[in-house]
Amino acid sequence: IISNAEEITCGLNNAQRDSQGTIGKFVIGGREVIPGEVPGYALLKVKHCLFGVLCQEGFCGASILSKTRLVTAAHCVHSPLPSFMKTTATVCVGAHEKENESDGKKCYKTDNIRVHPRYNTNSITNDIALIEIPRGMDVAKFTNNGYGSTNTFCQPKDLSYVGADCFVAGFGIWKRGKQELAPKLQISKMVIIPNEECKKNYTSVTDNQICARGPEGQTACNGDSGGPLFCLNDQQKYELVGEVSYGTQNCPEGYPVVYTRNSKYLDFINSK
């Protein structure tokens, strides 16, 4: 292990890149992540159980904010029957392969979940939630081969991010027309589009949301929900701009995806 976990510098990655140092060909239409390339990504499994027996399971992405806190989309963790169902989350950090337990990932279980108080299930607004791991996670950690690397994302600025180098990562459906999740973490280049343009597809988009599409038809799809939309800043560090919120059914090519705009939720993200 290279780095000391006590010193966290947000937004750095640990990809052992090829000699050209490229970010690769620009999760449908993406490519497999280089181990350690998105160390702020976390795999999220959610379980809602009625009376401890009848359980509903879901799968999403999340992002590391600190040693003890992650952020995801509210729709990933919101219980259909909050009064009767117990919700537990398992987050796996440093994950590269979805099912391989020996890829360096570490998993943590918690029921400490905070959905945004104004989350609306009908309009899908304020689609953001925090997951707490009070005992702390193994963050930041950079390994020699990249596998199992973890780090925090930097917080976003109040910018449009139009024209920035942005990406989405996830294990979501990765082949158009096939309902199967990617076995390995995928990354795709994303282009931020102005909200005015996004409203042609989604009339209800607000300033608290941000839209993006792939330059060549790439898109986020089912299973990518809650995962990170992140952009490179001037110091070449990743800023966590948003979480995958919703898109169009079957993830058609060229359609934008709507993300929660994190810069509008920093009070919630940083709340005690």
C-alpha cells in the first residue's frame, strides 16, 4: 500500500495508465475502468425488509465523501413503506468487479441512511441521500496495482460545468438492448448540456439538477442510479458534480440523463 490513510487529498486517482496516459476511448458505450481510476466509487446494495422476512433488494452506485460518509440517490435507498420496513445498505469501496470478492473491495453494512427531507417520489426532486458508516471505512488507500484503491471525491463548485471534462461510472446495463449489468466497473465520457436544452427532453428539470449525455451515444442506464457524475478541475482532481437520478426508459442513444446537482445540496451533504 502506497499512501497513508490519515492524509486524504480529495479527487486524486490511482490508475496505472498506459504509456500514452490517455483516459481511454470514450455505462453504455463506455469502457472498463483501469483499477484505481475511480477510487471514489462505491457499490451499493440495498435491502428493504418487511418484518425481517419479506425482503426487496436493489442495486445502485454511491460516492465516497469522507471516511464515514457516502452520497447516493434518494430513490436508491428510500423505503416503499418507511413505517413498516427496515432498510439496510451494504457499501463496497475499492470495487472493480461486481461479483468477485477478491478484487480488493471492502464492504460495510449500515442502517444509518438519511434521505433528503424534501425528496419527492413523484417528481423525483431532491433525489439525494447520505449513508453513514460510523466506524469508518478504509479511505484513502492507494495500492500498487490499483485494485482496492479508495479515495474521496472533491466537492463541486457552483458552476455550470458546461465544457468541462466529465465522466460517469457504474456497473449498470452496459449493452444496448440487453438487460444485463456490467461485470466490471465501466467509465464513460459525458458532456454537460445546459438545462434549457435538457428541458426539450425533460420539461420538469430544475436548477437543482444537471443534465449530461455522451459525445458518441454513451449513456448512464439502469443500475447506474446513485452513481457519480464527476468532472476534472484545474488541478486534475475529480469533483463530484452529481448523482445519476433518472433518464428515459431503455436508455436510448443521444438522450440526456438527469443528475442531482450537488452544488445545490452542500448544506445537506455537509450536515452533522
